Amino acid sequence: MKIGMIGCGAMGAGIVKNLLKNHHQVWTFDPDQSKQESMRELGAVPVSSMESVASELEVIMLSLPLTELVEEAIIGEGGILAHLEKGTYILDMSTTDVNITKKLAQYAEEAGVYFFDCPVSNGPVGAEQGTLTIMVGGEREKFETIQPILNVIGEEIRYIGPAGSGQVVKLCNNMVVAGIIVLLSETLLTGTKAGVDVKKIAEVMSIGSAQSKVLSVFGPNLINDTHHNVNFLLSHMTKDVRLFNELAKESQAATFVSPIVEQLFEIAKIQGKGNLDTSAVGQMLEMFSNHKIVH
């Protein structure tokens, strides 16, 4: 198929790679020219603006870090929606605001375009290996049309429900991940301050009932103090946690732990940890405790 990709960062680049490997034609746009050049080397066709080729494409995918950027790319000045042929598909792989997602889906429907929110889990490694978990919101009748494309980039594809449903599930997922990272930081900090080696604590956790994917993915950075090894940017997790809490407030759901987790992430971001791994939130707890998990 003829596919456009807007956003060629850690996630978008991996997605493009797997699309090309499976013989799709891919046009890419990213404001960072070095990323565009990387896409050219993979075999994609970089363009100066996606709207210039939008009418020729069957599918346009977006992988962007902020809701505002997704909204601007689709319905902003020079946005792609005004240039798409009826029957085109928009697949938003970003993690964004649920209400904005629903609004974009409505605009797309009015233009005769099919919009799906397709947020992903498993990070840059999953994007590179084509093993993403993808949560899909949009028209059930058209889901089967896009499923073959999603199968190329993901391992676990789940249709959730109408537009916005994929984003709801992704925000819930990331809130749990963020919360567990904070709890892991607290327990590893407490255990080491009480005189036990951090690796022994983590080893028992990994075979006991505290075992989790969060421990296996983010635990090594906490255990080795290697927060520069980025699995998922702290700035991105901060945004997702904020979006979850906004959703909870709007849904009138009682939350006690989530707002505290958000505050801790916001503090970490203010302290300049945004470009480190999400696990760097633990450094805030280390500072408050005047103790390092790793000596």
C-alpha cells in the first residue's frame, strides 16, 4: 500500500522500517532533517510536507509526542485532512487526549476519511522488532481493512471500541506502569537503606509475586543507575500520566495514588530529567531520602 508517516522518531522509525520490510511504499515527514535522511537510507521517500502527496496515499500514520502536534498535522493550517481522498485511512499511533481524538475522528468522518486511534505499547524496541501491542479505536466495520498493516508492526492487536477507546486503554496502561516504577523505586530505596543489596532484592522480586514486566523493562536502570538508557522518555510518561488524571477527573472516577504519581513525575521533569528514562523518577525519591539505590 501507499503509506505516509508523520513523525520519524524512535517509534516512527521502527514502524517505517517494518512497513518497508513488508513491501509497502512509504513517504515520510519529520521536521528533523537527520531523521528524514535516515528514512531515505531505509528506502522511504522523505517529503517536505505530507499534504503535498496526501491525495496519492491510501493510509497516513502519525507518531507524534504531543496532542497539539497531532491536531495541527490533521486539521491545522496546511493539515492533511483537507488534502485526503475519500476512503483514505488515518492511523494515529500517538498517545493523545481522548476528547481531541474523538473530535478528530468526527472531522475525518465528515470528510469521508476513516480515523483510527492506534496507540502502542512496548516502546522503541517493540517498534524496531515489529512486536508492538496496539490498542485500536474506530469503526468496527473498517478495522479488518487496517489489520494487515497493523500485523506488520505489531504482535498483539486489540480492537477496543469506538474512536477514543484505544487512547483510554493506553492511558490506563501507562498509569499503571508509572505507578509501579514509583513503587519499585520506593521499595528498592527502602531495602538498600536497610542494608540489603539491591540486586538481591530485585532477584527475589523477579521470581516472587512482585514479578512484573515493568520490573524486567525498567528495573535494570534502577538497579544499575543507568537512567540514560532510555526505554521510554520521562517527559512522555509525564504527559501520559497527566492525560490519565485529566480523564479520571472528567469521568468523575475517584483516584488517590495517580495524582501523587503525577506530582512526582512533574517534579522530575522540572528538575531536568525529561530526556532520561522514565525510571529517573526514582532519582527524586533518592534526593528526598538522601540515599542512592546504587552506591
